[in-house]
Amino acid sequence: MSTANMYHFPSKRLDIPSNADVIDISSSPDNSPSKSAPRNGIRKATPNMHANNQGPKRMLVKNFKPARKIDPQQYLDQVWAKVDTALDTIFEGGEINFSLEELYRGVENLCRQKMAEDVSERLIAKCKEYAKGSLKSRVQEMLGRGDIEVLRGTLSAWATWGEQLKYIHWIFCYLDRAYLLPKQQSLHDISVDLFRSNIFKDKQLNPIIVNGACELIAIDRAGKDLDRDTFERTVKMFHEMHVYTRYFEPRMLELSQAYIKEWADRESQEKSLSEYAKAARDLMRSEIERVELFKLDGSTRRDLLTLLEDHLISRKEARLVNQDELADLLEDNAVEDLKLLYSLLERRKLGTRLRPAFTKWINDTGTAIVFDEKEQDNMVIKLLSLKRQLDTVWKVSFQRDSELGHGLRESFEAFMNKTKKSSTTWNTDNSKPGEMIAKYVDMLLRGGAKAIPTQLTRKEEKPAVVAEEEDNEDIIFDEDTEVNNQLDQVLDLFRFVHGKAVFEAFYKKDLARRLLMGRSASADAERSMLSRLKTECGAGFTSNLEQMFKDIELAREEMSSYKAILEERDEKMALDLNVNILSASAWPTYPDVTVIIPGQIKSAIDKFEAHYKLKHSGRKLDWKHALAHCQIKAKFPRGNKELVVSSFQAIVLLLFNGLKDDEHLDYNYLKEATGLPPAELNRTLQSLACAKLRPLTKHPKGREINPTDTFTLNTHFNDPKYRIKINTVQLKETQQENKETHERVAADRNYETQAAIVRILKARKRITHSELVAETIKATRSRGTLEVSGIKRNIDRLIEKEFLEREDDGSYSYIA
């Protein structure tokens, strides 16, 4: 119907029809007189404009105009007849050939005459009849064609009903505003209720319509194309009919729960942990995207998300934290997969449930590294790689979860302090990681950045760092930064070690070699490491190490003073002598090795010793020739060279001065001339005649030194370099030295344990066995704690030495 016809207002008819049965529905049924005639029958006289204030006004009173009486019921029937015909036309979808304005006026007049209730009842009955009849039959025709087709039929009927309601609202607009709204009703609510009660709630149609909507979702879940328009109009219809929450949502959630449960059971069995986590994430994402796309209720989103998390996460918790499969992910360093797994669990605050599997893998992996005797030299490199990998997993994958972070550190602390008596520790219960960390630090401080393994450089670490911090693209990698970064990482491992005594012993021994041989790559790096150790372990731990540095500085000053005095006396040194004077208490203990010093060198040494004793009376110098090294100039047939050798090597080489090229010196002669013990002599000769660079030739050739061997100058000795470093024995730790260090540390630990026990008894006077063991472990933890059996042995030794006694009740008391 066009707008022009809808708002067409014909001229009002003023004439009274001759036929009393014909009623103008646009006028009131009582044909009230015109408003120009007052109802009280008094007409005001027209005032005489030319005779103002010239006497009283005259009023003329006439009888009321007789009213034509019409039966209201008859008028209602007449009006409704036309309205009914119009409704039939609307419901049948016919052409609108009637005046909507005339029908509107008729309904308005009925309402004004207090017949609105009758009109409302007739309208509701008419609409109900239509809804139960032809409109419902259109939906019922779809039965047997599938749930979705019935749903589409319902949507079509709903759309038709909506179009028809527009006309009904135009006609009954006055009824809606003047009668229904004051009663908290409306034409819209009534029409919706009619459709809902007569079609949607039909016992036969209702489950089919709802299932049809749910079937659309099932089609989408199956990966097929979803009829988006149909589903969108369905959701809108459910909302408009106010049946979404009561009918659609419960059924949809019921079917969703069955689907999600079946999906979770199937996928968790068929797929690996990482694949299941990815599939679960994708399912949750697609379900929530559908809710948001079609603007489903917030309650639907909440309940559906609860179902997803309950069945995919909470009920599959055991599957998600499976130790074996999590170990595989950690073994493969699958950072993204672990991140997804943690995020999935954290939706239900279950991220910390990964801790048992996480810590077990760390413990097992770390223990295997620590006790792998074949790869002892690479222990620290592997531990640093493991630590860096786990730090990345903790930061990126586990979002710095504090509980998992504590588990990581506790696991490292546990396996790094495990001890096992083996050949590598010479059957002591010393901490092998402490020794290897000290040796790794020695390698760094001797070699600098060049000694850092490739897999541990910052450049290798950068991708993991960028994964967490995207602004790290312009990092400058210089040598000092690399070395300091490595020292920080090593110190992080060092913090896990309880017994610091093993580390201290080996670090002190290696530091002494670096200082005495001048093998430190950087003095700044040495000071930096010393400062780190002081901060970490206290001044008492580094006091001896600091004294070692001071001794080297004082020795330089002493030599400068000595040389200055010689210059003042115009005395020339036969050779360039440099002496390091060391404090016996601060430096490692070195054995005295007997050796016959050549006369020229002996004279220079004696001269310096006399000067020193004159300057520092009461001090005694104990020469450690095994630590000395020197530079000698050698003439070979193929050219002159400068050799950097140990003192023992120099003593042996000097014996070949003045000999012919083919003149032999036998083993026994060398032994008597040098005065070296056989073990030292064998090592020295082996480094000179059996190594890569051989200034001497052994007869007969071989790798081992025998008493029957003879030696000559190597006439074919040659090298592109003028200054050559011969393999110096002092720079390499021997098996015997390693054994002695371990045994000394083990013995010191027993003494420290006994001292701790005595201190505890002296303070407590009386203590039970369990309390004494606990207190002893606490007191000796920083230096290295013995096993309980070792503590018991030391208690027995103290009882034998009468420092304490065992009471009748098993407790101990201190003997003053």
C-alpha cells in the first residue's frame, strides 16, 4: 500500500443520511450537535458594537436540539465489520483497497465510547484464529522435510506475521496507546505472544524448531558451510519472541556439552599432547567467535566457555600434565607448544600443575649431565645450555610463573648437590660441579671471549631474547660484554652449589697458575670475578684470593726496587731475573721438588736472596722451582729461536750446550745432572722429545720415556715463528694433583665438621643426636655438608678425643 493511500483523509460528511442503518464510522455514534452550539442550551447574544454601554445585554434561551439515538452495539458491529474485512484482506495477503485512516478513526471512536475492551477482545480472537489456522499450517507443511526446513518455515511465517502486524498497528494505533499501554500491554507483545503460544510452543513444532537451530551449529562444527543468514534470523527471532534463554540456550548448551565431551575424549586419545592443545585452542576460539559473530547472549558465552574449559581442560588435566609427554616437549625445546599448554591450563588456574613433571625432567636431565663420567669436561657447558633453555621456557612459555620458577631453581639445587663416590672424585663425596665450574671459569679467564663455546654466546641467545623483548635488535656484542655475561651465567650455577670448598680449592689453584704464569686474558675480568665472589660468598671467602693479587703487585714493586739498587751500584744482572714473593698462608701448598740449579742462575738467585733478607729480616724464602718458567735463546742448524719453557725444561736444555749435533746424553746422566725425581724428569723429557714441538730427539723413538733412552739435539727443529712456546708442564693439571686436591678438600671437610660439632656442643652444652646432626648440616652447608653417616663418624672421633660424651639417653654433652 502506498504512503499516499495510507494517509488519505477524505472530507468529513456533515449531512445526516436518510437511512438510519447506515452509519458514518468516522463520526461519534450520538451525532452530537456542532461544537458551535453550547451544551447548556444558552446562546450568547451578539453584542451591538455601536451601542456599547447603552443598557443591559439581551440573552435568548432555546431548547436543546434533539439528538439522534444510535445503539452503541450496532455501531460497534458496523465498525468491526469493516475492520474484520480489512483484517481478512491483510491475512490473506490481498491488495489493500480500503482507507486505513477511516478504519483508524472508527477504532478511535469506539475507544472514546468506552468500547476499547470489546475491540481488543475481537482483535485478539481474530489474530489468534489466524495464527492457529493458516499461519500455523504454513509451518506444519514443512514437517517431514527435516528440522532445518521446519525452522525455515517458521522464520518465513514470523517474517509474514511481522509484515502483517504493521497494518494492524496502523489501524489499532489508538487502541494500543489509549487502552493497552495504560494496562502495561501493547499490540506488539500480544502479537508476539500469539505467535509464541500458538506456533512456537506447539508440542510438535517446538522441539523441531529448536533442534533446527542447533543443527545449524552442528553443521558449522562439522566444517561444512553454515547458512549464516538463516542462523542470524533465527537468533533474532528467538530474542524477539523472548524464548532464547528458556528454550534455545539450554538445548544448545546440552548438545554442545555432548559434542565437546565426545570431541575431548576422542582427540585426547588420538593426538599427542601438543596436537591436542592446539586443537583445543582452535575449538575454543571457533566456538567463541560464533557467539560473538551472531551476538549470542553473554550468558551463552559464559556457559559455553565454562563447558569448554571444564571438558577440555579440567577433566583432561591428567592428560595435559602427563610427565612423559611434557618431557618430550622440554627435550625438543618446544617453547611455543609449552606456552600454549600453559595458557590452556592457566584458564582454570592449573598452570602450576605442570610443576611435578617440569621439576622431574630437570632433575633427571641434570643428574644425567652431572654423573656422565665420559662428558665431565663438557659438564658446565651442558648445564649452562640447560639453564638458558629452561630460563627461556620459564619466561616465554610459563609467563614467569613464580611457582614454576621456584621449582626450576629447587630442581637445579637438588641435582647439582648430589654426590656419588666415583673415580672422578677419587672415591670422595666431593661435589663434581664445584670443580668443573672452577675449571670453566679458569678457561674463560685464560682464553677470554675466544674460549666461549659457540652455543653459549649472546648471538646464539638473541632469538630467545627477542621472543620476549622485541626491542633487543641492536645489541652490540663486544668481548668484555661476552665474558661478563658468561661469568654471570656461571655464577648463577655456582649459587646452586652448597659446598663451596671444592670450588674454592680448584679456583685458588688455577688462579695461582694464571698469576704466576701470566696467563690471564684480562686483569679487569680477574678483578670482576673476584668482586662477584666477594658479593656472593663474603669477604672471608675471597680474603686469600685478594692476598694473592696483592702479592703479585708487591713482587713487582720489590723487583723494581731491586733493579734500581743494582743500577745505582752499576751492577749488571747476568740474566733477567724476576721473582714472585708469595705469602705461604694465602697461596696453595706446592711440593718441594729437588733440582740442581745451573751455576749462573744459582748465583743470581743467591744474590737476590741476600738482598731480600737484608731488607726484610726474619723472613725465610722457600724457592718453588717447579713453578718457575723462563725464556732461553737457542741456536739450531736451521735458525735461531727463542724458547718459552719451564724451569725444568730449561735446566735439561742447558745440558746440551757445547755438545756436537750427534752427541748423545743418556737418561741416567740427565737424571744425575738435573737431580730431578724420575717422575718429573720423565714428564720434562716427554714434553721436549715426544710432543708436537721437539727441540730434542729421543733414541729410540717412542711415546714413553725409558731409563735406556738417549737424547740428542734435534738438528731438524724448525718453526715459522721466532718465539716458540714449548708445552709447559706447569700449565696442565695432572691426575695426581687432581687427586690430592680432592683428598685435601675431603679432609678439610671432616675437620670443619668436627669444629662445627664442638662449637654447637659448647653453645648448647647438651643436645640430642637428631638435633646435633641437623645443626651440623646447617652450620657446614656453605662449605660442604657431609652425609649423615660421615657426621656420625666425626661425632665418634670427637668422643674418642674426649671433646664430648654420650649420655645414657643417647644425647651428647660437652666436656669442658
